[in-house]
Amino acid sequence: MLARSTMVQILKRILCVGVFVCLGMMRSFGASLSLPSAPYSYTVLDQDLTAALQEFGNNLNIRVNVSAEVRGRIRGRMPDLPPREFLDRLTALYNLQWYYDGLVLYISAAHEAQSRLIVLNPISFDAFKSALDALNISDERYIVKPAPGEGLILASGPPRFVALVDQTLKGLVAEAQARRNPVAAEKPQRESVLMLFRGSSSTVFREGRPEGSPETHQEGILREAGPGQK
């Protein structure tokens, strides 16, 4: 009887992990961390918090990046919760933050959160916010809002979130500047000409190369041959 009960539990665990893996593969195309609703069973007597978070990602087929600032140990049995609630419970118990960028689940300590004032010009806030939404960077838990001042925004959240906000703005600014300024190659470039005097002779350097033979001059004045003169 005991052997049969144990076998049933093992089969259930294998089935749950298989479902998690399949759903994890389906999620890889979007930044939304949509986890399965089936309870996540995790029993441990004493384990490092970072190791538990890495195992959580392995079981759900999610790449996990845990900050070196995340510290602590899990002791005793965790309640059976859906994976999202399990993750939120750990972040609440150990004062953590998490952010999923569509490829990697980043987990950091709450004290690593950043707040940054960013200059928007020449991008409007609406255009910037639309870009964040379209790229699935926006997260309702973290802040991106206009700040007091001309063309400023406040971005606040875990390091990975703030970094993506900053990178997105830099990309939009570079694109706007490229549209405003003509390509440098389309502009006629001025020829580089340098005249070098050595004693009574001078040499013309055009584009960094000497041109012709040195010419002589007197009293610091370079004489050019007139019409008909050799």
C-alpha cells in the first residue's frame, strides 16, 4: 500500500513538471510571466535561498538570474501554492524584487532598487511610454512617470527594469537624431590642405600626402609662377 502511494506521488510530480516545462516553452515569446495555476509543491528542511530560486526556475523551464545580494535560507516546508504565488511569497518573506524581461527572470534584493531621473528631450512622454508598452518592458509594479521639470521622467524599480528603460530611451533618441541630421557621407567633405615651411622652401600636403616638389620662397612669401613663367 505504501509503495503504491509513493508511486502515485512520483507520477503526479512528473506530470506537474511536464506541464510546467510545456507552458514555460510557450511563454518564451512574451515578457509576461504567465505561470501555471497548478500548485507548486516544494519541501525542504534547510536550503540556501539562491539555490531554491534556481531550482524553481529549473522546474518551470525559466532562466533565473539571482543577484549576489540575495541572501537567506529556507527552513521547513513551504505551503503548496501556484508558482506565481510561491514566487511572490518568497519575495515578500525575504524582501526581494523580481522582473522578467521575456528571457530571464531577474531576482534582486529590495535594497538594490534604483530611482533615476532621465531627460526625455527630444522624445515625448507618450511616445516613450508607448515604446515601453510595445516592447513589453512596462511593469505595473514599477514606476515610469513624468517628473517635475522640463522633459524629465522618473524611473524606479529593480536594476534590470531601470536599465531597459534607459536603453529604450537612448535608442529612441538616437533614431530621432538620425532622422533630423543628414548622413555625414552625403555632405561634401572639405579637402585637407596643409602648407609646411622649412627655411626657404615650402611643401604642400594634401590629404596628408606631400604634393609635388618643395617650392622656394623669399622673405617668408611663397611665389607662384605667373603666366608664361617657368
